[in-house]
Amino acid sequence: MISVLILTKNEEQDLPGCLASVAWCDDVHLFDSYSEDRTVEIAREAGATVTQRRFDNWAAHQNWGLSNISFKHPWVLYIDADERVSESLKTSLLAFDGSPASHVAYEIQRRDFAWNGRWLKHAQISPYYLRLFRPEKMRYERLVNPVSIPGGSVGRISGFLDHYPFSKGIRYWLQRHLGYADMEAAMRLEDLNKGTSFSWRKALFSKDFTEKRFHQKGLFYKMPGRPFIKWLYMVIGRRAFLDGRAGTTYATLQSIYEYFIVLKTRELMRKQTNTQ
């Protein structure tokens, strides 16, 4: 009933654990961006089907995968190599019956874990993600941190999807977020050049999640002191301090990421001004 899709690029370290957590599935697909390590070999040894494509941006890459990969089953569970299907989620997925389909996608609660193995229960900003869906009813928008756009109603399935973003160390996390900052800054500059306007009303009250998040991000990017605001929101607003030192450290890392975006946006604006 359910196929599994895993996106990879040089994931030989994390992939074995990911594959082990979906060993119950008879249709596992690896969507690889031409890894240079043993990622593809590990996947094929585990019986996964491998499809490769050069990565351009997150939305385009994910949309291509959903349109071009031939899944055996009508429902797809999408996970990353540093994520694991917990026993509770496995139980829900094995019992899942998608027909007749009242929804086209289901939210799954994700648990982000710090480098010390502690669940960042309070520090984690977004606990629910659309990860189980009918592929023909799902599309993505944004170059980085893409927004899931379901073509119909959404439900929620029980169980946890466990995420280990620091499995390769804090240096890797920082390097990866430097790349994310490049793409976020490019989108910010594009909005500025287009004169895109953002609405407080839609940011607060829109019933369309995609529209709401679009306006929230746009308005947030205009705020002075944005990195510090994010730190306060996470530590005080979301009570990240209840996650101990790991929670406050994670909030600090997230605020540093916001500062990366600020610096990169300024750099792009200077380059644009110098070429005009």
C-alpha cells in the first residue's frame, strides 16, 4: 500500500539506519543526486530502486521525483537519510488503509534530536510535516525549505518520524545551512526586485497554509534584529530552555543561520548595486 522515497547525496553514513527503519516496505526508492561515496551501492544491496538526477533546487528536484519515479503503491512516504521511522509510526503505516481516500496527504509528527540524543521537544519550531501522500496530489514550492502543496484535504497519522540533523556533526550542520542561506537570500532579493508586498492580515489569519507561511516569511525578513528575535522566540516563546543546554544551543544555531541569510542578502544587494 505504501512506497518509500529517500532523497540522498553522499549519505553512506546515515543511509543504513534509514533503510533498516523501512525494511518492512517492498518498494523503496532512492532518489540520488549523483553521490560520490557508497550511497548507491548501499541502497542497491538493500534492494532499493535507484534513480539519479543532478540537484538544482529543492522544489524542482522533489517535483521531478514525484512526476518521474514509478512507484508500486498509490501512497508514498517521503523521508531523508538522517530520519528514521519509529516503531510507533511503523505500526500506523502497516495498518494504514488509504482507500477510499478521504485525504490526499497526511501529516506526521517529527522529533528532532540534538547531538547528545535529546529530543528538542520545545525548541523544534515545526513538529508536523506532510510526508505521506499520493504523489500525483503533491507539489513543492520554494528553492530551499520547500513548502508542501497538497491538492486536497489533509489528515494526520499517529507515530513519530525521528530526525537526527546533527548526525554528521555541528560543522556539517553549519556548512549545510550556509548553502541554505544562499538560496534564502536569492529568494529575498528576488522579492525585493519584484516589489513583492506582504500582508499582516494574511500572515496571521489566512486559512491557506501556503499563503500564510509566504506572508509570514516575507514580513519576518523585513524585521530589524531578526536573528535575535528568532532566538527570543525559540528560547522564551517556545520555551526551548526546557530542553536544557541542547535547547538553548539549538536556538542559538538557528539564530546564527538567520544571520547567515542577513549577511548573504546584503552581499547580493551590494553586487547588484555595483553591476548597475
